[in-house]
Amino acid sequence: MKIPSVAKRVFKGTIFNVYQWEQELYDGSFATFEALKRPSTIQIIPTVGNKILLSYEEQPGKPLRHSFLGGRQEEGEEPLATAKRELHEEAGMVSDDWELIKTFEFDGKLDWTTYLFVARNCVKDAQPHLDPGEKIEVQSYSFDAFLDVVSSETFWGKRLSDWLFRLKEDPQKLADFKKTLLASGTT
């Protein structure tokens, strides 16, 4: 949901801001509508050769689980710049081969975009520099094992895993996705 330009911010939080606006209803009366806005997030699927990397991470108050690498976009930062920064911070890796493969808009009363990038042929050039609230182990998977992990109930990132799960139902779309990730299409 995109918040209308007439909306006023009524609360500024650390991550979430609350906006309200008057909305005309079908009978001509008005009601106060409300929505949340948060910074966009970036998710990255890094590859090294024919292997796909995932984060196995823990954050305070959350269980240990698999997820994509990535994080919150900073104000004024472009999505690709965020992706490059997050890959370097969380994995100590860089890539010269990036592609935006999907953008997700949240449904409902939340203005939130998630950008999914693939970073091919990643190279480690530094040690990770994790936030104090992160414990991350980068793990490597074949394409088929990657699909199994992302499709599991414990994977963090349901919008993304739901999308990948639907890809598994169409062999051609799945083959195209594999080619997008690995460029050579081999496992």
C-alpha cells in the first residue's frame, strides 16, 4: 500500500512511522484511515560458482533460522547500494554481477517494499562486520538444497519463500530462475 500524499505523520518510530488521513466513504461521510510506513528491505541471493549462499542467523528474541542475506535500506540509499553494503557487512563479500530479480510490495496497511537481488560470482574480500544484534553463519547450497531450505517452514522471509514455492510448480519458470541465479544453469 502506498500512503497518500495528503497523509500526515502522527508518530515517528525507530523503524515504523504511523500516518493518518481523512478518507471519503461511499456514503459521503469521512473516516480517519491509518497506515504504517517503514524503510524498504533488501534481500540478496549470493552465488559462488554453482553454489547458492544463505544466512543461518540468530537475532535477539528470534530463533536461529535460515534467511537471505540483507537488511534495511538507509535513508537516501539506493536499493543496489544497500544490497552491496549488506553483502559486504554480513558475508565480507563483493560482486561485480548484480541483478534485481523481484520486487515485493506488502499487502494491507503497510507501506513496505522488499527488493530481491542476485549477486553472482561473489568473492570474499574481508571479514564480515556484523551488527551487535546479529549472529550470522553463511552456508553454501546446491540449487535443489537451496529450494528445500527456502521452502521449509522455518525459513525467515515468507513472501519470498511463497514466491519460490510457486516457481517450483512450473518447471519452465523454475529452470529460468535457476539460470538467472547461476548463469550457467548447472547444479
